[in-house]
Amino acid sequence: MSFLSYQTFKSILFKLNPETAHTLGGMSLKSLAYLPPLLAHFKKCYFVQSPLLKQELFGKTFENPVGLAAGFDKNGEYITAMSALGFGYTEIGTITPKPQAGNARPRLFRLVEDRSIQNAMGFNNRGSEFMLKQLNRVKSINYPIGINIGKNKLTPENEALNDYRILLETFKNSGDYIIINISSPNTPGLRDLQNEKFITDLFNMAKEISSQDIFLKIAPDMTASDAIELCNAAVNAGAAGIIATNTTIDYSVTKHAKDFGGISGALVREKSFKLFQAIGKELYGKTLLISVGGIETAEDAYRRIKAGATLIQVYSMLIYNGPIMVKEINEGLIKLLETDGYSNISEAIGADWR
């Protein structure tokens, strides 16, 4: 699919309700799993491999540093297609112990003027048992898969730890790493769990259940000092790394925003980067950092890498640009690394702090 053909496809999708368009796009991706020649064709078009981009992390090979952020593939139904879109790894979910419908519709909105997305989905998914079956079907996939987990909406805050216990038990032998999601704005009370006591209890519990690498994903709406304190607590309790950031509930960033849900895309780019930069300055060299939020170009990705990101993720900007964006980020990173005289991306990670 060329850039021109994606723009044609997008012009059709953007005439549809955003959630309907997402479902239609997902059906197309699912079909690729049954069409190996087409899957191979797309991978040849978009997947970038280079010794400059390849990394070995927690026992897995990442051929390139660009991953799909959680939220797009909520039920692990598009895993097979992700390398065909150029991604070096993917995250699935957010998954909850029990299936849930999510929030009332409409709950997904395009902020076209701002090249952004606003969502209030509410962890709609088919539940952990369905996801486990999906993962068992794709055991031969040779690129890393992260599993993003969260509590059910109806689970009281004082019982949230048990939801995460169930999920950690369920997926302790699946995927390549786990992401603890307590930063979505669309489950009531979820962000209240972003406190040092809960984080410490959670990761102490996780160490007893699973030997997997477990990451904490944080919101962009904290002060830098609060975010650093929370991240330090997570790392001290055993977190393998930090993912920053989730969507923002700062509706002042645009006059087009609804007064609910979280905003992602171009509008969150600078907010996300500034918080990540503060976290990187404090935690680079102490833990693995992944940056997400409005990344669209190789230059966007490179400044996150130099600020401490080992990996980066995209989602909303993919909707506006198509898979050519993933290819262009990776090809652009190769040029930037070569220009700066690096022989591997690992040499550029955290360059701002050395």
C-alpha cells in the first residue's frame, strides 16, 4: 500500500464514525493473517531492518525501535499483521480480567484540525481468557509482544490489586513483557492508583507471581517531581522500566476537545516529551524507558532516544499517516545515527545526559 493508496483508504475511513472505521481497518488487518503472500508483500514494503537499529532487550530481539502502542489491538487480533506495517514490536490490550463493553458511545473522536484523537473507550475488551487463546494461536510470532493490563471498571479501588494478580497469573507464561496500566483516564478512579503505596505493593506482588519484565505506564498530567517519585518507587519495587506517557486530560490544549476522555496525537507531543525528558534525566541508566505520545517523525523519535528512550511507540499519528510513517521514522533514524557517527542506536540512547 503506497502513501497515495493509504490516503485514498483514509479518505473513505474518515467519512465513517471513528469506531466503525477502526473496526473496518481491523478486519483488513485480520485478513492478512490468512493471506501470507500479501503479508510478505507489505512487510517487504514497510519493514526496516538495519544493524544500526537492532537491539537485544530482556532476551528478545527488537529489529527496530518503533512499536505499536496499546489501545489499537485491544484483543490481540492483529498481532500477525504488525510486522507488515513496519513495527519492530507490538503491545496488545488493555486487557481486563473479565470482558467488558467499555463506556457508552460515542466514545472515539477525531480532532482533525489538531491531527489528534480523543477517546473515552473505557477498556472495552473480550477479557483475559480470550486474550490468552489469541496469544496461544500466535506462539510462532518472532517479534516481541507486550501485554497491557488493567482493572475492570466495576472492581472497587480497594480490590484493584486482586485484578492485577489475576492478570499476572493468567499471562505469566505469555507474551514478552507486561505493562501495568493505571494511567488511562477512562476508568473511574484508575489514576488514583498512581501512588507510591499501591505501586510498591503491586510490583512486590508481581515479583512473587511472574519472572517477566513488567513496566509501569504513567499519565502526562502529573508534575515532573511527582512522576519521578512514582517512577522511582516502581523501579525500587522491581519494575523493569517505565512507559511515558498515556493520553492527557488537559483539555485546554485545544478548543475542539470534548470534556471527557483522553487526548493523544500531535496535541500531546510536547507535553509528553517534556515529562519524558524530566524522567529520562533522572532515570536514564537506572531502568529501561519507552517513550510514546505524538511521535510522528524520525526527528521526534530521535530526541526521545537522546533523552533516554530505548524504544518508542506510535498510535494516533499512524491513523493520520499510515504505515509509511513507521518506515520513514526507521529510515530517518538510520540517517540521523549515521550523521552523528553512531554504529548502533544503543550508543545514542541517553546522549543528552552523558
